[in-house]
Amino acid sequence: MRKRTLFSLVLVLAIGMILSACGDSGEGSGSGGGDSEGAVTNLTMGTGSVGGVYYPLGGEMANLFVDNIDVEGFDVSSVESGASVENIAKIQAGEFQLGIAQNTTLINAVNQTGEFEGKTTDKVAVIGSLYPEALQVVTLDSTGIESIEELEGKKVAIGPPGGATREAAEMVLAAYGIEEGDYEAYEEGFGDAKSKLQNGTIDASFAVVGVPSSTTDELANATGEVKFLDIEGDALQTVLDQSQYEAYTVEAGTYEWQDEPAETITAMALLLGSTEQVSEDLGYQITKTLYEKSGDMTIEQASLITQDNAMIGVGDLPLHPGTEKYFKEVGIIE
């Protein structure tokens, strides 16, 4: 029987209520400011779970913006969240003004598919592309598991409700013919999944995270027996055909302990902003700071946050007006 906590059910219901909300969604979380009605200057940024990249990156970006943007009353607080789905939902509802999310999740939101079927997310726009992230399916040599097919009947961490990992994990497992109820699902954040894999509570974990991932490295250093499970063949093609993911190889040597390449899928992490609560002027300053001061951040993925990469994975997704102004100014778009 699939394990579901009361928290998980409440969170799923809450996301639906958030997306359905209207009328009071423009109140925001801070004092008024900027050049549009409903704009605020005290911003909340949704990140992800502890142990992933979103959480520490969000903290560094918040500090970067506060240190470089001189606007009266301006502040940014980064908070832990369920990641992509929750961040988009809460930006739409006015509970978050900024958030990190996968481009694949925002595409679903714009198209009203997947978790966002029948839901409007017209207040959410892209501030820019951050870095590529890959689905890393990890187990230990001691489990004896050699492939994703062998996860049937096993205990598997599939990520928390409200995140892109959860959706990707279920899609990949289904591509291998493993449906809900065919395995014991653990709805864990990345840090908790690492601990449970390390102590033998679970057999494998899924995580859509930046490459390399500190959590995966920590697990390898603690156990000395981490290995990736490849997504390949017909199952890989099925995933590519039914999603916006692309094929990706985690090359040998990406981690010091990694001797063989790992075949998987990738998406781009995006920074998103509210078009209602983040004014055009403030959106411009956030975008400018992000791409001109990213070198001041210490997290490894910050080196990929460049003007050259700013539109990767964005495609036809809506841009924040302030972002569009900056991108045109520096020649990223016409």
C-alpha cells in the first residue's frame, strides 16, 4: 500500500485551493512600491527542500539582491518549499513574489496540463534561466539493484508533493511499467531521502537537482557505494515523447567517485516572478543584478547563470516586463 502522510494530502489540497483563489491574491507579503498597482518591495522567494540546490541557491540569490538593489523597503526572504509546483502556485496566489521552478513545470502551468489542469497561472513570468538540472536515480551497491525495472516492490523516495521530482519520478517509473502501488513510495525531500538511503530504510531515490549535487556527493562520501540507475531505451523515449524533458548524460568524472556515465533526463531551472507584485522597474533591477553579479555567489551552479544562458529552456514562456526590458537592453532578445 502506497504510504501517504496527512501532510502530503493537505499540501496537495492546498495547492489546488491556491491555484483556484482569486480576488485577494494581490495583497502580497510586504509594503507597496514600484510602478504598478499591487506591487510590493518586501519579497518572499520560494526555493525547494533542504538538500537540493534550490534551497541554498535561493538563499544566495536573496542576499545578492538585497546587497545590490537600492529600493526603499526592499528585502527578499528565501523560504523552504515543495519546489516547482508549489512555487508557481504561490506566486499566482500572491503568497510568493519570486520562486525557482523547472521550465517543464512552467510549461505545464502555461498550458494548463498535469498538476495545473484547468488552473490559471497568468501572474507568473520568467525572470531568467539559471542552470540545467538532471534527474538522478540513485541506489547503493549493497541493495543489489541494477536497473529501474528492479524497483518494482521496492521502497523508493519519489520527492515531496509540490515538486518536479515527484512528477518526473512517477513518469519514469510508469515508462518502465511500474505504476502507483507497485512500489512503496516515500515522499521525502532530498536531505531526508539521502539519510533513509544511507541507513537502509529505502532502496533508491529520485532527485531532480543540479549537477553535481552536494547531497549525492555526501551520500557517496558516507557510504562509498553510490551508483546511478540509467534511464534508457524505450522507456527513455517514452518519457521524452510525453514531456518537455531532454536526454542528458552525467559524464564519468562529474563526481570524483563516478567511473561510468549515467543516462538520464534534464530540464532547466528558472527564476520566476510575479507580474502583479513585482513591478517592471524592480523586475529589471532583479534581472540585471542576477546576470551581472552572479559571480558574487559561491554556489557551484552560479557559474552557469550568465547572459549567454539566460534564455535556455525559456522558449515561448512569458517573460516578466522588467526582464524583457533588460534582455532587450543588453541584446539577449530583439
